[in-house]
Amino acid sequence: MKSHHQVALSVLTLCISQQLYAQTDVSTTGVAVNAATSEALTSNSTSNSTSSSASTETPNVTLDTINVTAKARTGTALAQKISEMPAVTQVITENEIQMQATGDRTTGDILAQLIPSLGASSGSTSNYGTTMHGRPVQFLLNGVPLSSSRSLSRELNSIDSAQLERVEVLSGATSIYGAGAAGGLINLVTKSLVGYGPIRQTRVGVSSSRGFESDSLGYHVGQTLGYGGERVYGRLDVDYDSKGGKFDSKGNRISPDVNQTDQQDTESLSVNGSLGVELTDSQRLDLAVTYYKDEQDTDYGPDYGDGLGVLFGAKPSLKAIDGADVENEPYTTKTSMNLNYNNDDIAGSSLSVTGYYRDEKGRFYPSAKSAATQAAEVWQANGLTDEKTVNKLTSAAVFVTQSEADIEVMGLRAAMQTETEIAGKKTLFSYGADFERENSEQTYYGQNLNTFLASNGLTAQTNGLTYNGGPDTTIDKWGAFVNADVDITDKWHTSAGVRYQKLKSETDTFTPIYEQLLEEYFNDPRISGTSAAYGIDYQAGDVEKGSTDHDKTLFNLGTSYQLTPNDQIFANFSQGFTTADIQRALRDVRAGFVVNSDNVQPIAINNYEFGWQGKHGDTAARLSGFYNESDKVVRFTDSYTVEVVDTDERVYGVEGSLSHDISDKWQVGGSVAYTRGQYDKDGDWLELDAVRLTPLKGTAFAQYNFDEGSNVRLQALAIGGDDKAFKDQQKDPDSSALPVTGYMTLDVLGQVKMPVGRVDYGVYNLLNKDYLTVYHQTTYGDLNRLPASGTTYGLSYTVDY
């Protein structure tokens, strides 16, 4: 295939390129970064790589050069040198992903190990609470946003990790990409290129818990087929995965996560396809399509205690109880399509036009919902004030529901890049516009309460009733940007830009769920006689349709300076703009709430970053600090409703990484990230909790590489304990902060090069540590205090032919 004169401009290329104008000459360090001739992401991770050779690459976060093939059709196509970027940026290569992915490891597990500032994996289906720099992350798949205004927190549950070519990371708020990227961008890039001729790869793997219980056994099979011609090239990856149950360090089966669901007893199918056509020497058309579906099929349910006592305040045993019969099991389906047209020669400029579509559906585990608080308010308002009587009556205000959501996103982006000189300084102008429309709806399906009670919560069958999980919502996002990247000298680079962002939302008329539940409760034959005696004839009220309209002009300014051939400093200012999850925030309001721009406001974030990175001999290091601030806070209250609080918030921290080659065989390294943050409560600065901020986090590794290409690696991940926010919640009765107990896990993993193919292996939680993830320590109630998996094993075999 022919090389192109400029690297392909895909959906996020322009965002990152506004951080830096990459030189096409050989730098003073002798590293060439010519986008026209770049052939691979790294020397060990080419975009057409399906090699079964074992990786000898050491995962670290300090990279000298990113070279991306000119036909890197599905990613951000970072053609710039990392060492010149005025922001904390990282690319995780295919080899790094492969090494971490053996067994039942999730994408969240892999990224938490490799990205210093990213929150620890939840251990469930959800990535709820996974933040960077204390802010939400904009996840993308091949440049298509996975994070919507309405989020199911399953962005990392979108593609099989065997189909990932690389992961691109930009931390901190960004005005370049627009709304949603308050904490940074993480773009999952699937494999696409195939080279000349046919390619074939087969993958098989197994996983198990420490005790090799039959219930814990899982397996994985995958197949890749592709062909690269002179003008047309394509690829198809199909992976099927079957996961067993999870067992804690004591050998007990872990109870299901009834809040966000988990991956126990789950089957998944992941399909990744790409097709490209070179229309002319300067024009290309590329299509990337992904499909993902997983569905749980388990015989185990939670232990609600005698008479469902857990729902009324009793402590749960956290045991998994055999005999569950859920009519509609939890599932996730995602479909994404990305069609990109590139023209590298339009009057000396480059044009990229991308259209994309994504559809996501998700179903959660059935769970009980109480309307006791709302019912008590109605009783008291109508003259019943005896506390014991009210408590007895409201004990019947319990319902069992199961949530399903559907999110559909489509968008169009067009951008151009023009190279020129201003006052003799090389300058790259990037400018463009984008539009995105998101439609979302969420429904709760009622479950038969008598059946649920008779089975002590193990049997869930629909009763034909439905409830609104918020209004059907349409959100339009319009944006336009212009940016200039200037090489002031051969050592000093600067970037500055402006973006105009407009957000409009429309919500349909809906009946809030608590209005529906209260009407059902007060008309229950067990309650209706008493309610009639107090003159209560409760009729569910509506929230009328509404709309919001917000806009903001955002700025970014960054610079980097090469102090020496081996040392560089950088600083960056950028602004982010995001909205609360409108549909989720409106779910719990009561009748009469007015939806308008005053009541549903966006959040603007100012972000400051500065740092140093260097490489001296066999040692590479990076150290950076950050500070960001906003004038609003989005949080869950102690009753798990969502609210947007109009108060100041600040987050700050430091992160660093270090890697050292002891010899040509031994490598060691690690990273650390420390984040703190507070919000203003009546003049007091109170600590933000661990749902928002990742506690102190550190990683370390030691790796030995054998001559024949095999390797073995010992790695650690540690989380520090913290109770500051928990102590501060005494000053804020609406706070739901909980303390965090620290923990550390060790893994052993490696790769063995075989005469034919490659064997990968992993032993995770090597010491069989008994702990809870941060998510299971800090979110929801006692039923979510589930232990993490004990020691697990993974073994896989990959062969190309």
C-alpha cells in the first residue's frame, strides 16, 4: 500500500494536534517525526501487528515518540511527539494490553494498572466512580464518544480487550474536544490495518479461581481474518467469552452486585470490523464497525436475610444464595459505526469529515426500591404525625423494579488543518465544527412483589407495570473551534485556541417514578382504608416538558520547552464544559418541577497543569502537578438521589512515573498519583469523597526478558486508606462519604514464545489478599460491601498463520 503525505485526521486527531504542532524534521534528539513516513505506533506495536511473538516491551508512561501509520483509520492518529505535548499524555500499546489481558481481566482492570491517575477498577460491570483528576472521563471507541450526558457507567464494557490496538490518554479538562471531557479523554482504538495479503489469527484461553471450582471456570475463543490489497483493505475480529462465578479469598462465592451488576456467569460476544478504500492517492474512505453484547445467566442471588430484613436495615450476610430465578437477566449491547473521509490535498490543507453512530442498551439487576420517606411526608402533611404508626404504614412502601435504558448517539465532525509560517515561525492552524445529538430513555419494569417476598428475593418476575426513569431526553451539542500551534524556536513550542460550545436539551412530559409509586402505595388495599380516613386521594402528578439552552466560549493555552536534550518542562491551561446527567437528575424530582436553563445548569471547569519529564541514560521519569476548579458540584446524597449543588469546588494533586533498565534483561518501574479536593459548604472547605477522587494510588513492576522473546513480570497495585471526607460529612448532613481502607495486590504474569504461537499466563492477587475495591467500600448501602476476588488464574494461546 502507498504511503500518504500526511497522517489520517480522525475524530480526535484534531483535538490532540491542537496541543502541539509536530515538526517533520529530525529533532535535536535524533528522533524523526515525519507524519508522511511514519509506519507504526511504536516499534513494538504496529497497526497491522498480529504477531504471536512475546512482548519484551516495558509498560511505562514516559514515551519518547509516537509514530502512527498513515492509514491509522480508527484512532486519534497521534502523529506528535509525546515529549513536546504541553499536557499529560500517554499511549498504551497493543503489547502492553496483551500482557495484562490474560484470564478474566476487564478493560477497567488493565487501564487502572497502566494509567497513574485513573481510578481503581470497580470489580463489577460498572466503571462508576472511575475518574481522572477528580473529574469525569470522556471515554471514546475509535473516536466515537462512549460517554454520553446520560451514562450507564459501562463505557469500559464495550469491546473485548483482544481487539484493542492501543489506548490513547489525555488527562485534564480540555476545551478542544468540547462537552464531557472534564477529567480527560481515553480513546479505545480497535485493530484495523492488515498489511499486504491475508492474515489469520486464532486465540483460545481459560480462567479459574484459586480453588479451581467448576463454577469459576471460564473460557475464551477468538478469530481474526483480514486482507490487505493495493487499494482496498479490511479486517474482522470475533471474540467469544464465557465467565464463571467469582470467589473471595476464603473460597466463598461472591454475591451478585444488585446495584450496578457484575460479570459473573456472563457470556459475551465482541465483533470488530474495518474496511478501507483508497479513492485516490490523497483521498481515503474508512469504515469501522463494532458490536458488543454480554448477558448474565446465573443461578445465584443476594441474601436479603430473614423476611427480607436487609431491606429494612438488617446487616446482610453478603452470601451468594443458590436458587435465583430472574426472568430478565442483566445485559449490555453496544453498536458503533464510524465513517471517515480524508483528503490530504485541498488547496494545501487537509480535510477530515467523520460521521458516527452509537446505540447502547443496558439492563440492570432487579432490586428493591423504597418510597417510605416520600410516603411519610404525605402522611404527616395530612395530619398523621405519630412516628410509630407512620413507620408501620410506610413499611409497605416497598417495590421491586428492574431498570433498562437505551441511549442513541449520532454526530458529524468536520475539520481542516493548514500549515503555514507566521513571522518565520512554523504554524499549524486547526479549525472545524461538530454536531452531536443524543436521545435517551430509561424505564423501570415492576416485578411481582408477592413472588419476590415468597422467594426471599431470589425470584423476579415482571408484573406488567412500568415506571419512568426520568424523562425521554434529547440533547444537542454544537461546537466550533480554531487553534494555532507555533514553534517559537526549535526548543520552545506553544499552542493556543478557542472553542464555542452550545448545549441544548429537550425533555418530554413525564410522571416521576416516586409519583407513580406513591399513587400505587396509597391505593394498595392494605393502605387505602387508612389513607381514605385521612382524606388522602393521591394522584400522581407530572413534570411538564421543558428545555435548557446553554453556551460557553472555552480557551486553551499550552507551552513546552526543551531545557536540555534530555529534559523538558511544560504547562497547560484548558477549560472543560459538562452537564449533569439530566435524565438521572430529574428521575427523583416531584410533580411540578420546572425544567429550564435556571434549574438545570452546566458545569465549567478551569484546569491547570505543569510538569517535567526527562530521560537520562537508562532511566526515564515524569512528574506533573494539576489544579482544577469549578463553581458547582454534582453528587449523590445519602439517599442516593442526584443533586447539582451551586458551590465552589477545587481539586489538586500530583502524579509521577519512573522506569529504569537495570540491564538489557531487567526492567523496573512504577507510578504514583495523589489527588485531593474540597467543596465549599457554608464557608467551610469539606473533603470530596472517594467516589469523586481516587485515593492515593501507586503501582510498581519488575520484569525479566529472556533471550528468546519470553518474559515474566511481577507487578503491584496499592490504594491508600482515607477517612477525611467521612469525618467531614458530620458538617454536611447530605453527604454520603464513607471511609476507605487501603489495600495492595500482587500479580505475576508473563509470555512464553513457543515454536508456533505464544502462551500468555497470569496469576492475579497472588497473595490471595482479602479486600474490597474502592467502589464496593464507598457506594450504595451495606449490600454492596462485597469482597474482591481472591487469587485467579489465566492462561491463553495465540497463533498466527
